[in-house]
Amino acid sequence: MNPATYRARFAAACVVPLLGFLVLAPSAEAAGVTPRVINGTVSPAYAAAAVAIETSDNTCTAGLWKPRVLITAAHCVSEEGKKGSVIAPSDLSVYAPGGARQSGPAAVSVTEIIIDPQWAGTRADIAFLVLSAPLGTPIITRMATPAEVVSLTSAGAPVHYVGYGLTGPSNDPNSEVSDVPLGVSEVLDVDSESNGVGKFETIGDGLRGTCQGDSGGPWLAQVGAE
């Protein structure tokens, strides 16, 4: 991601592609958590869905989809200023699911990065990272269907986001990326230009929403027994 772009979008909407919407396995909500900027909670029950990933230029978040497969944003693994041009897998460091970044990267490497080379300018800002060994047991059961996401959003179902984002406003040069995953739960609105499909957004006003470092992290929802 481009930090300057995110600072400029401090008061703008943060958006995620529909394909990034995932479904959680059953779990209880964390109790007694302390609020943390930006209106997040420390150690959310769904923290194990989030994986911190780092390149030489930035930090992003990924979702643990399969034991050896992560889902993140395509722009997180694209060369700076060259959308569609993928970085070398060896340039990525991967951390333990839900773990603290200060503990250092996990003993796995990224062996393959899969994206749509034409993703720039489309809604397919999504990448799959294949790992050299299993990273953990996913709490995500599957990706939601477009119709299912629209139905959940229209019904006002709670949606959870988890990521290693900034612990302060994007326009504050002293804000640092969180060492641990933070969670935000809210009801999302369908993007006005998507006609009910495509994008969902939460407004980043410096007090609520996601920000730099959160890119690529999963939106999560409980659907029945999954």
C-alpha cells in the first residue's frame, strides 16, 4: 500500500472487495476487553483469523483461509507504483495467526503469490499466498457468496473486521502499526455505486474504521453453524 495515499484518505471511506468477505467458525465473543483505537478491541475472539504480513515497504493483514493459504489484498503484494506487477515471494514475511509481531515471523515462507494480473482498476483486489508449511488451523470455514453478503448486509447483521492497523489517526506521523490484531464490529452499508454488490465500506473519520496496516484483513460474519 502507499502510506501517503492512506494519510490523504484519513476522512475518506475505506473499502473492501466483496470477495474478501469470509465466514467464521463458531466462537464466543471476548469478554472484558479494553477499547483501543480506532474504536477497536484488543484480543478479539476472531483474532486467529488475522495474519500480519510484511514486505520491505509496508505492513498488511491477511486472512488464514486454509492451513497453507492466506488471502490478502492484491495491492499489498504489488510492486510500488506498478499495479499488476507482483513482488517476489521471498520479500514477504509472515507472522503467526493472531500473534504479536514483536515475537518475529513464523517459520514459514511464501512459495507462490496468485493474483489476477489485470486487477488494477477492477474489483478483484485480492491475492492468495501459498505457504511452504501449514501456519495453523483456520477459524474461517469458507468465502461468502455475493448474494449472501448482500443479504447479510441488508439484514443489518453484525460484521467483524480484524487487522494489524495503525493505533492512531492516519494523519498522525507518530501513529504506529499495532503489534497485535485489533477488532472492530459494526453494521456495514452497501456502497451506493455498487447496486447492491461489489463493495462495502466503513467511514474512516479518525475515530472509527480501518486504516493503514489493515489492508487485506478479512471481514467476518457468523452464518448458521459456521
